[in-house]
Amino acid sequence: MCGRCENGTDACDRSPTEHSFGAQSECSPCLDGWICKDGYATPCANYTYVLGCNDTYCPDTCTHCEEGYACRGGQRYICLPGTYSKGSVEFCTICTEGLYQDEPGQSECKKCPAGYYSSKSKDRCNACDVGSYSVGDGKVGCIACTSTTECPCMGNKACFEAGDSRAGCINKGSGSYECLDCPAGFIGDGVTCADIDECALHHPCWNTSACINTVPGYQCLACPYGYTGTYEDGLAWNNTVRVFELINQKLAPHRNRFALTLMSV
């Protein structure tokens, strides 16, 4: 046991922050990762740690390693970005392909979004190269596209990511894809979608009512000054069939899907 005597006194007390392994002329400061009590030093067990001593106190118990940390040699290490831990481990685990972690001290990794893959350090996501894609399921990285005619892959974007200007597309596995319909009021080429200008294809509004193209659909304004009518809501139902007939004729050479929406004001 260790005891340090105060100068000029005969009273000796044991130091709570020091220890001795025996056969020593003086006590030593408590080692990192050890607990010191009554002059004795004991190492922490696996997957536990102890915080260091201060000038007057040393913890007398070890603590189990928490999530987001790795513990070895009685010391605790925070998991760096790109790694994680569930606790009670000696080393943090590196995120697997398709996953990443951009923050320290985390208990799990995140999924890279569709069209991206995890970097080599697994601390961020990079966009897939042209000619490849990812589904964002966190299981794999980017996959080479095998089709150039059915839902072609778009550079740095997932080829099946839906949106107002993109045709929806789903991966069916084994390099095959299925293109979905464009959103209502758009026409597409299997990859991108464009708004249908119903007013330009055929004036769908009743008589002299003004037609305004919207995205998507169109709007009919109220009858102008000096005119009366029953279609001020802008839905000229008697012309609806004719509109679709003209649009179908214009799009007949194309096999791309489209949808038309009539909107009221």
C-alpha cells in the first residue's frame, strides 16, 4: 500500500490517486485504464473503461463501453466518421458498402440515397458514375447498367428516380428496368418528362375564353367582357374528347406514355 507523509509530520495517509506494485521507494500515479484504491491498482476488464484521476480522486469502478465508442486497455475511444459501434467492443466497425456515417460517436451507419455510393472512407456518399446506378437500399454500391434503350442510366443520378421532369423507373433486378408513367399532364421519352401544352395543341376552352397553359394541365379564364357563357370554371367538357383525339393524333408516332390533366380555376 502507498501512503504519503506530509513534511514535518509523522502522520501518513494513503493517497487515493497513487499506487505501488511493491518494492518501490515511492508511490506512482494511477495508470490510464486502471482503477486505484487503497494503494492498489487494478486494470479494467475487456469492453470497459475508466476515466482518469484528478488531483484528489480516482474512480474505483470501471464503466461498460457505450454505443458509439470502442474500449480497450481500460480506455474509451470515440468512433470516427465512417465507423460505428453497438458498444462493448474493442474496435469500431467500418460501414459496409452502400452505407456511410458522417458524424463521430454513432451506433449505426446511414444508407446512401439512390444514385450514390459510399466513399472509400465511408464518411460520405459519392454520385454513381455515368452508366451505373444504385437503388439506395444500403446493401451494395453502384451497379453497371446493362440496358441503353430501356430507362437509360442518367449521369450521376438514379435512373429510376421520379420527379416532375423525370420519368419514373424501377429496378427489376438482373439489369432490367421498367419505366413508369410520367406524372399527370406530362409526356415522356422513357427517361425525361415534359409538360403537355394543351393550349398549343388545341384550344380547349369554350369559344373566346382565354386558355393558359399550366404545369401540368391548363386553365380557362372567364368569358371576356361583352360575352356570356356557362364555362367560366374553365372546364369545356364538350371539347374534352376532341382535345384527346388531337393529342393522340399528334403523339401517334411515339410509343411513349403520357397523361393529361384538365384543371379548373
